[in-house]
Amino acid sequence: MSTTRHPVRRRMLTLLLAGVAAIGTALGFSTPAFAITHASATTQLRNAGISWVSSGNCSDRNNPTCTSFEGIRQSTIDGIITFKRASGCAITITGGTETGHAGGTYSHWNGWKVDIGKTTCVYNYISQYYTYQGYISGWGYQWKAPSGNLYTDEGNHWDILYYTCGC
């Protein structure tokens, strides 16, 4: 058996499940999104092997040098965990729901987004399995996952918008 066979199967299965999740969400079959606490998010991330950093070594949502998950949507946490499992990459979150990000409905503050550190593994996965959307003026280079989620290379990190819990 080829050593590349298992990762390819895993990625294909994950893409299929992400598509099914996106269709279920569009048809209203998924559970509604809800905001969770910082403690709940960090427990789930830690259990999934996802790390996070804070330039201020803090988690105060009202301090832009902190990394907070207070008020993050459960589907955003599920999305980054799904992405880690599908890609097999090490993931480090560098931004959550703390103040200092751009506003709007689908914002960090409202729990829809996370920022992650850039690695070769993450770039290779995104560029291979997602559809390149082009350069978005003022944001960066963007790819769209089969689930509809958006991955934007903003130069020094990836900004990820999770519409659904699929990657």
C-alpha cells in the first residue's frame, strides 16, 4: 500500500463531509450557531492539539494585544478543528474575538473569524484543495473552501472566516 494513500483518503473524506455539512447548513438541518466562553473554546482547542499565542500574554477581549475566544461561535471552533484534522498541519491561532480587528457582521468580534500563523503546510493544503479567488483589495490573497469558508493570506497570517463548521 502506498504511503500517500491514507492522507489522500482522509482529505477526500474531510472534503466530502465539509460539503455535506455546508449543504445541511444551507438547508437548515444543522444546529444553530451559538457563542461559547473562552474557557470552553480553549478546552476544545487544547484537546484537538491546536495552540494559540497572545502578544500580550493575556485573554482579555477588550485588549487588542490579547488573544481571546470569549463569544466565539461554536461552529468557528469546529471549523478550525476540522481544518487541522483535514490538513494534518500544526495550527497556531494568533487572533480570536479580541478588539482591534475590522468590524462588520462576519467579524472576529462577532465570533466568525480566527487568525492563524502562516506555515508551508497550511499554504500547501489551502492552495491544493481550495479554489483561488484572487487578490481582495485591502485584505490579501483569498481561497474558498468547498464549504464556502474563506481563507485569506493577509501577509503575516491567515484570516479565516467560518460560515460553516466544515473546513
